[in-house]
Amino acid sequence: MRKAQMLRVYLAENDRIFGKPATEAVFELCKQAGLSGATVVRAIEGMGRHGVHTTSFLSLSNRLPLILEAIDEPEKIARAIELLREHLGDRLVVTWPVEVMRPKEE
């Protein structure tokens, strides 16, 4: 097992940064920071400061939650946060320490 840091950025489908979908912009910034990878997960429902957003047929919200996650060395996550900080506005960003295990690694 090796020590690492988890980064999670909460976005919405209609969020935009640099005039493009926020997930694309955040991916680019994570790449600039040297992160080895990131994943975006689309949620089916969320609740927060802007109310409830759901995939309910009646709602058809375009503000469904998206969660971008990355796991990397703490220094790289810190670099990514510095690059992201000025572009994310009031979007929520969280980090926490994790231990990573890849069974094939020695």
C-alpha cells in the first residue's frame, strides 16, 4: 500500500469554465498539474445550496451533479488545487488521504 491523496470536485452538467463544459476545463487543469488520471461520475440525484436536482421524468434537470475524482501523490493534488482554485468559484472541492493498493505492483 502506498500513501496518496483523493481529490473530489463537485460540478453540475451545465457548469462552464473557459466557455466550455466544466468537466473538460477541470480535466485540462488536472492534466497541467501532472495528475496521472481522473474520472467523472454522473449522479442521478443531488441536493445542495441550489436545491434538489434529479433525473425524475417530470424535472428533466440540466443541473444534475457531476463528480470529478482523482487520486495521486499529495504534491500533485496540491498543485491541481492551486490551478483549479481561481476557476471553480463557489463549487465544492474536497480532499482526504487514502492508501492505494494495486495487486500487480510490488
